[in-house]
Amino acid sequence: MCLTCPGIEKTIENSSRPVQIAPGLAVGGADVVLMAGPCAVESYEQTRAIAEALHQLGIRVIRGGAFKPRTSPDSFQGLGLDGLKILRAVADEFGLTVITEALGVRHVELVAEYADVIQIGSRNMQHYPLLWEVGQADKPVVLKRGFMSTVSEWLSAAEHISRRGNDEIILCERGIRTFEPSTRNTLDTNAIALVKQTSPYPVIGDPSHATGHADLVIPAARAAVAAGADGLLVEVHPEPRAALSDADQALPLEALPELHKQIGRIAAALGRSLV
Amino acid sequence: MCLTCPGIEKTIENSSRPVQIAPGLAVGGADVVLMAGPCAVESYEQTRAIAEALHQLGIRVIRGGAFKPRTSPDSFQGLGLDGLKILRAVADEFGLTVITEALGVRHVELVAEYADVIQIGSRNMQHYPLLWEVGQADKPVVLKRGFMSTVSEWLSAAEHISRRGNDEIILCERGIRTFEPSTRNTLDTNAIALVKQTSPYPVIGDPSHATGHADLVIPAARAAVAAGADGLLVEVHPEPRAALSDADQALPLEALPELHKQIGRIAAALGRSLV
Amino acid sequence: MCLTCPGIEKTIENSSRPVQIAPGLAVGGADVVLMAGPCAVESYEQTRAIAEALHQLGIRVIRGGAFKPRTSPDSFQGLGLDGLKILRAVADEFGLTVITEALGVRHVELVAEYADVIQIGSRNMQHYPLLWEVGQADKPVVLKRGFMSTVSEWLSAAEHISRRGNDEIILCERGIRTFEPSTRNTLDTNAIALVKQTSPYPVIGDPSHATGHADLVIPAARAAVAAGADGLLVEVHPEPRAALSDADQALPLEALPELHKQIGRIAAALGRSLV
Amino acid sequence: MCLTCPGIEKTIENSSRPVQIAPGLAVGGADVVLMAGPCAVESYEQTRAIAEALHQLGIRVIRGGAFKPRTSPDSFQGLGLDGLKILRAVADEFGLTVITEALGVRHVELVAEYADVIQIGSRNMQHYPLLWEVGQADKPVVLKRGFMSTVSEWLSAAEHISRRGNDEIILCERGIRTFEPSTRNTLDTNAIALVKQTSPYPVIGDPSHATGHADLVIPAARAAVAAGADGLLVEVHPEPRAALSDADQALPLEALPELHKQIGRIAAALGRSLV
């Protein structure tokens, strides 16, 4: 911590260098980058409605799952390739950047073809063959923290990627598993602050998985950014109750302007801009 | 969450009523209340130096331990009654409000005589005889969350107090015990947001115990206030390395202005004032 | 671990010395000591029925709560002094040793008057004034592990007692709080083995609180003894469904012979006797 | 729990059907099956020495890692195909059954060619592409519990395998991550008892990873079998201090007879035989 630094420019203690995810768009620099979208891509209509809402607010990154890792084999597993095509189409229409998950080694090439940023999910943080595969890909990687992985293991997982040649890594804190049952996970804002100070990578927060409740998403998003997060990954849905996955935690689209306004104020308080 | 509320005044989702801790000073209203002081009262000089620094920044509440619960019987156990007298004397000199811990039922009367607010420590959150005793005291109570307690158990503990007649309760989130070893505890900002929305009591955050590292105290304080905390309880020390307890987490006095400035900005972003 | 020891007598790795709890009855020696009884003393009839069943099987220690620490202030808080009197009366009738909890410092003297062994509950493991009080009592103490306390903190708590002069301490592993929701707690058999090897005190297991389900009590009891426990503290009830507290985990009295038989076989496999 | 069952044959509460892993060798029946071997196959000499020791005690299954999942990219990652060949060669010499881990989807075919039983490691319990792949393999699968996974998630992971056609699943409890730092993990004996009663699959225990300390392996092995485990997976090494991975937890080969003797006694106490 730079206790003696005079200006607000140094408020965020920062050891990382920015990761460029699109022309003129970097994570880990002066901007706080808001990324939002559905848990799962369900249809063209659903995804386009969301993309349009993002575009209207000036949000530049859309997230969405085409391949879904689901605890139960009975749950909706995603649209697969069709989902990727939908994401790309609506993103291109509105000039958005796409981030989506590669579930296994065999998906990496395909995902890299349609997406701008490859996400490694929390359950896969220590699946080394997948880390090695994206370590050879030519796209930035969002590495979600395992929900029961230590910060040290998280940074080691990043090293498994960087050793294969890919340094464009963005860490994502998405809540850890604790004894507390009233929220789905516990957002570890300490970890956000710690990796900001000690790791070479930018870090973003996922207030949706970290809380599991739409009502807590905005306060958790504020806390993540206040702790130093360089961006947010938020699940939104036009009709949360009808969502095919993670219905409880999806922020309704009409709450997005409020999220945007509040996060903008927190970012400004830290001398940063929200994009 | 009030998603449709138009003004910033409603940013903080709030189900609680303020608790008056001194004339003109309430926790849980429009103000964010900064409370700071040494982990343990070590001497008149140490405590006066801190009180003076608080006063210069306009901070109105001093915290400090006279009776210290220590894991090891070999650790410094506090100055006891002498510590209470020192706290009262320096507080009176600078017009400060005093908060300090009552370690057991036999201390409650004594602590109530010298302090303005009685603190129940984390290890004692489920020590019912002590809850019943402060339930009959005529002072506001800060109820720290057990580091191993669920939100539901925390609110039940508050009910043990209120049933005996004392409703002047302030909850304090001070970090929970998780699997993560790189920080002393994990600050549960989700819990702050949740009790703000669902409980009748204000809630404050303790970024010192929640992190265990001075370098993380300011980001954690920002996160707690951003999540909705009505105040902060921060450990400071004129010479952290010489502190008799919790040396690693004590913020040096010279960092207090930076903390004050940053928290003031976060509070303002939420439409609140820092006092 | 004594890998080279030839005889079965040395199977249990042991660093402790026995604690005498009644004439001819020690915990921590060659015998495994079964202690059973109701969660809460509810009536003379209920307690006497249990005592009689214990006596018939040759079980020599009765447990039962007179003062109950309850998460909710609305739950049954125990019969208090009347409960102690009932326990003493039925114990004397059947020649049993009594173990019961002292909830706070003000109960210690009273509990010591009626009971043979004073129990410190899990929530109170770090309530130091209580530890100091039983440290001056003239009775053996069962120190339950805090459900979220490390082994190191547990041993430090024991030291808070022994420093005041009372070395007659029996540790009790009763399950720790983890992320697993399907059982009430997680029985930490590792901890039993560890304190057996490294601490100066005997250790017993509580399979009732450690599981929270009557169906798991017998397997958990077997595991605790196999890990090296010197005894067991088991909740039984004549009519579990009608129990005023912890109904789910109470073993029905008619299952006690099966528990007794199975634990006897495990003890014998380790070269020990069950009493 | 079968409280009324008269004979010792019913001591182990059992909802599962046995899984045949070699001619005349089943896991989940009357026998407790001991499986042992090195964490990692390091050389032909090391592996043969272990195989010979197993053979002398009548142990029929050898475990050993050829592909090693390692937290740090700097750690020894295994001998790969050479390791598989060594395992097969020494197993054939001594008539042993081989169990080894498939680290990713691309290893499954290869591992199935050399091994008799395919292991899914703890970090991969929710890596669905791998579960689907072994779900189509023609070999029994040992599914280790994720160290961060609930029993419910573990059983769902098994369902991901069985849905693809492979029902020959053996669950393996290998310790969960908790707040306790003095052991590497916490052996969850409750979970062993629970899945024995409620799942269709046999369950074995891994006392090596569950404890992380050689001194605790034997007591933990006893506890696992006493809780109802149908077998054990134990790491042994001729020279633990020189082991290339997990040196602290490897049982020295000369302690294997003591383990064998003690587990044999516990198994017998439950009416089972050790093979």
C-alpha cells in the first residue's frame, strides 16, 4: 500500500499490467470494465435483448454460457455451438466483446473461434490439461477462482497457463464456499485486494455467483469495485424467473441502469471510470 | 432492494433504525461512523496520542481493549480497570465516545460505568449469560459476529439481548473463518448487505480483524462501507511494531488521514457523510 | 506412532495420562469409557429410565444437560437446579457418575456441588472467564472443542484451565463446522488421533453432535474409537421424537445395546475394554 | 440403520452392490480391500519394491500415479506412459490389480489400456467432459470426492458417469478442506457412513491425503474402515523422505505390516475380512 501517495490516482494499489481484450478496451488500467449477460445463452431473442440493453448503457462486454457445467446431469447443459453463434452475431450487431467458457480441452479451439475472451470456470481451476490448452491459445483468459481454492493455488493455476505462453490472464473472484448457508458463496473482497497488491494480473469480481441472490448483487458489486476490482462479471436476464439456469441470482435487465449508476459512482470515488 | 427508487438517498437498502451512541451521534442513519483506537489500551501516553489523532480528523469514537480475550494464556491480557480509566480520561479530554469489550458477566457493570458502548467479542457471541447481562444494561451494545457463526445465529444472539430489554444493538461483521490462509479471516461483505436488508439493527465492519494485515485494512474498509456498513471499527497504533497485541493488523496512525479520505469518498458516493 | 511396537497393547498411540472421574474409573487408560444420557434432563421419569438402561448394560457414566445453551431464545433452556437434582438422584440410585455442563461462571459452584465432572460446551471453549473458573474447581473437566476451533486453539483453551491449577482435563471432539450440509457437523477423527499423539490429555468423541442424525451415531462412534478415542459421549432418549432438544440425533434407548456391542468389538480390536 | 438386525453380518449398513475389479476381487462385498502404492511411479525399482511388499502381505491392488496433477507447474508431473508401463509390468509379475489416475479426456484410452481401474482425482470431480469419457470406458472407476464438494455433488458426479453407461463406480473419500491447518485435510468419516447407507456405490477411504502425515495414516485408516469403508487407498514408499511427491504422507514400507494387522483386526470386529 502506498500510504504516502498524495493523489487519488494511487488509491488503487496496483501491481498488475492491463490486459487488452478489444481495441481500446483494457482490463486492469484506469477503467473499471462492466461485463454482463445471461448465465446461459437460451435463444437469439433473449441474447439480443440483453445485448441491446448493454449497448444502450455503453457497456462493451457481453458474457454468456454456451457450454454449461452443471452439477446435475439433468440440468440444462447449454446450446453448444448454436450458443456461440448467437453470442457472436448479437455481439457483432452491437459492437460488443464476447466472453464465454470453454468447458474442456476439446472446446478451446471452437470457443476461441467465436469468442474474444475465454473463460475457465471455477470447477476447472485446477484442471491442468485445460489450463495448458488455453495457455497455447491466442486469446485473453478469464481464470475464475476455484470456489474452494486458496489465493496461492489460484496464482499457481495462472502460472500453469502463463508457462505455456499466454500471459493475457484476468483473475476473477466469484465467491468461495464457506459454512454460511444464507448466501450461495462468500465474496472474498480480501482476496481481490490481495491479488491487486501482489499478483501481475488484473482481477474482476462476479457478484452474481458470489451471492446467489439478485437482491445482493448490487451491494456485492459495489464492494468488489471498492476493494479494487478492475471489472465485474454480472448475470442479467430479461425475465429472471424464466431463466434456464441460476434464476435466483440473475439481475433483471431493468435493474441494470441502477447497477451501472451505483458502480459508476464507486469507480469515480476511486478515481476511475466505468466502461 | 429498492430497484425502482430514483434518488441516491435510497442507495443503501435499509431495514434498520439508528442507534444513538452519544448526543448527536447515531449509527445506522445517514452518517457512516468511523471508530478507531488501539487493540489494547497499553498506556496513557499511547491512548492519548491516538485520541488526539482521532480528534484532529473529526473522528468521534475511540475503541480500545481493557480486558483482552487471548487465545494463549501467555499473551498480554490487558490493563483491566486501569485501562478503562485511561480510556475515559482521554475520551473526556477530546470529547470522544468510548467503546470497549466486556469479557464476562462480572465485567459488565464496571465496563458500563466507564464506557459509552459495550462490545461483545466474537468468541463470546454465543455466551448466553453475557448476552443476558448486557440485555439488562443501560448502554448500547456492539455485537460482533462469531467468526464461526452464521448470519442466522448472529441475529438469534441479538435476540437473546433484546429479549432482556436492550434494543440498542449494533451488529459488527469482523470476518469469518474459512479455508483461506493468506488473510486472518474473510470479510463477509455479503453478510453486511444481507443484515442491512433484513435485520432491525445497524451494522458496522471491522476491517482489522477481517484481514489481519495493515496493508489490506483500507481496501477492506472501502469494501465494507460500499456493501452498506454504517460504520467501521479500526485498530490503529502509533507504533504498530511495538503493539502488545495484533501488531500485524494495526494501521499506523499516520495512515489514518488516508483511510479517512478514502472512506469519505466511498460514503459520499453512496450519498452518506463520514463522521 | 510407535511403528516398531510388537504388541497390540501399544496400538493406541498415547501421550496422555488417565483422568480419574470416579473410584476405579479413569478416562485415558486401558478402558474405553461410554457416557450416555439425554441432551436435556426433561423429567425425573425420563432420566431414571435412561439411567436404568445404562446400568443394565454396565455403563457407568450418565450425561445430561440442566442448563442448556440454545441458539434461539425461544428454545427450551433446561430445568436448571431441578435438573441437577434429578441427575444426582438417579445417578446415586444406580451408582453412576454424573457429567453436566456449566453454562457460565455463576453456575460452576452449583454444578460442582451436584456433578462429578463439569462440561464446558463447544460455544464456550474460548470463554476465558469460565475456563479460569473451572480451573479453580475441584472436579475433572470435559472441554468440548469449539465447533470452529483449531486443534491448537483447543489445546490453548486447556492451558487456560490448567494454569489455574486444574489438570484433570478430558478433551472432547464433537464435530466441526464445514461446508458439508448433509450432516450437522463433521466428526474430525484426524483431530482425535492427533491430540492422542501430542497432547497430555485424554480425548473422547461425541458422535451425536458430530453427526446430528441418529442413523449415523453408531458408525461415527465406531470411527471415533477406532481413531483412538478414550471414550464416547452419546445422546440417548426413551422417545427421540418427543425430545425437547436435539431430537434428530438422539439414539433411541433400544439401540443402546447394539451401540454397546459394536463399540465393545472395536475396543477389543484395539486391545482395550469397554466400560 | 438396521437396529433390529441380530447378527454381526449386518453391522455395516449397506445400500450398495459390489464392484468387481479383478477375477475374484470385489469392492463393496464382505471383504475390505486394501490398495496401496506410491503417490507417483518414480522408477521401475521403486515400484517393484513396493509391489513385492504388497504381494508378501497378500495385498492385491497396487495404486500409483503416472500422470500427476500438481498445484505448481514446477512440481514433478509424473512419468506418463513410461509410468503406466512400469505399473503394468510389476503388477503382472506379482498378480496385482492396477489403479491409476486419468488426468484428462485425452488420457482415458491410454490409461484404460494399461490399468484395471481408472481413478478420477479430487480436483477433477466436477470436470464433466472427463466424467463423460470414463462413463463410456469399459473399466471400473474410482471417483474421488472433490475436496471442496458436498456429498450431494459427489453423488451427482457419479450420476454424470453412470448416465453414459458405466455403473462400475467406487466412491473414495479422501478428506475435505476445512479451517483446520494441522492436518492436510479432514477425513469425513460421516460421509463414508452416509454414502454407505444411501448410495448405490461402494466407498473406500484414502487416509494418506486425508491426513497428510504418515503418523496419522494408520489411525485414519482404522477410522475409515470402522465407519464402514469397503477399502483403503494408501500411499507407501520405500524411502518416504526421498519421495518426489507427497513425501510427508507416505507410509514407509516397513510400516505396512502394522497397518495390515490393525486394519485386519478392525475389519474382523465388523465381521469382514481384509484382502
